[in-house]
Amino acid sequence: MRILGATRSTYFRWKREPGRVRLPRDTLERLSYVLGIYKSLQILLPDPEAADRWVRQPNRHPLFAGRPPLERLSAGLVADLYVVRQHLHAEHDCN
């Protein structure tokens, strides 16, 4: 919920009324970054377990300062999603 910038009540309203939901621009932007992150992880780490580990394990890259990428993604800022998306995109462009 935090990654999408949604409150608990908003999330449950989305679940309850999926056909009637109009997503705010901010949420659409967040979804775009999340899908880009997912796509990059599928390219870099096609094994789903490896991708899950990457997101949850501490990471020494300066972008994450020794913390798991999921912590940065869950900070609540769109900018964090953007930065992680750019990082992963650059990684798979180099390979």
C-alpha cells in the first residue's frame, strides 16, 4: 500500500469496487515504476526466487546503503521508485 501511495481504506475500497476505481495520476505513475522494476528484475534475474531475494536482502550498492531495496521502495516517495527503476534499467542495459 505504501509503495502505491494508498491508505488502508483506499486499498480496501479498490478491492471492493475494482470496476469503479479511478486511479489518481500519482498512483498511475507509481504503478508504472513498479511494473518497470518488475520487468527489469525478470530480465536480470529470471528465477522468481532470485528476484524476491534481491528485493529483500541487504544491498551494498550506495543507492541502498546496506539496506534491502524493498526498504527504499517502501519509503513512500515516488522518487525512490524512480531511482530504483533507473538503477535496474541501467543494469540490464549494461548486460
